[in-house]
Amino acid sequence: MRLIVAFLYFVGAMLYSYLVRLIHHLKYKDKKTEHDANFYTLKKIARKMLKLLGVKIDIQGCTIYDEPVVYIGNHRSNFDSLIMVAIMEKPLIFIGKSEIKKFPFIGKWFRDIGCLFLERDDIKKSIEVINQGIQRIENGYSVVIFPEGRRTKEDGVEEFKPGSFKMAFKANARIVPVSFYNSEECYERFHSFRPANVSIRIGEIVNPKALELNNTVQMAKYVHTVIAQIYEEQRIHQ
């Protein structure tokens, strides 16, 4: 019954949101304002969907920043992005794989809040996306990146790809570490939608300049260490 209600809500919300996004597109001339308005609409839908699916989120840490930041998180589930939208107070965008664009409803939604998509097999296009991401940060967008490069099935946090830190490095942006624990319980663990208790820990903001992290390799190692420690603390306290 829970899944039926959630599915009906999802379909209704998607149909309704198309009209809302069209209104935003006609109303706002500034692209960021349009993206932000779409984000707040998606945020309401995300919160309701998670509630209907029985996903309870325990959050610790700051969920609002007055400056554009780069959120760096481990990646356990496709629900991680939905959870980030639901819990953060201010708009954000994701840097994701190009395959996401093909997902029904989801791909369009992500484009409409300003997300960017990497073409991993096309170096030239990937560089273009990185440059666009830097511009987005400079224009006030906060960005979410999952630098493991894939969802992690094993317990723990896999190594971070240094290339994922290029935007933060070149934009001179501060980094917010985010650790997801047990979000795979929502779907991936049993390959079916299930109620879940998800733990989110948002670490202290990282200033790469102050810490003398002078390249992306150093940034990747440092932030990985921070998130791996937070994840281990979550695991111990579950």
C-alpha cells in the first residue's frame, strides 16, 4: 500500500511540476532565479516522497551556508541526491554522469535545477562541463559531487578521484564534507523500495587555502580522510 501511494503521488507531482516549471521559465528571466525556484519545488516533492516511502533521516551538522560551497559526499544510493535536495535549506546543483539525463522524469528535473552532466568518454566535453561548473560556483551556485565515481556497495568509503575536486580548486571554493550511512537500505541492498533509517553527518567546512591543500590530489586525500572518519563513527554508533 505504501508503494502504491508513493507511486501515485510521484506521478501526480511530476505532472503538476511540469506546469510549475513552465511558469517559472516564463516568469524569471535570470537563469539562476529560475533554477532556484525549481529547486524549492523539487525540495517539497522530495520531502514528501521520502516520508511516503518511510525514509527517516537523522541529520547532524549545518544545512545552510551564506556562500556557494562544494558538497563532497560518499555515495551509497540513488537516494543520496534526493536526500540532499530534501535536507539542504538553500538551492544546490549536482555534477552527475550523462546517463542520468536518460532517466524518466529525473533527468529533466535535474536539468531544470541547473545540474551539469559529465561525458566521461569525451575529454573535451568533460573539460567544458568543469568550466561551466566553475562559472556556476562563481555565479552563486552550490555544487554537489560524489567523487567515488559510483555507488559503493562495500562498507566504508572508497578512494576519491582527484579530478572531482577541479571545480572547487579552480573556483577557490570551500568544501563541505557529507557522509551518508545506510541510504542503500532505501533500495539497493534488497533491490526493492523499503523504509529505512538514514544517517547524514555534515562535517566542518574545509578551507583548502588555509590548510595549504595546493592541488586536487591533496584535497582528495584530506577530504576522504575526513569523510571516512565520520562514516566510521556513524557505523560504530548504529
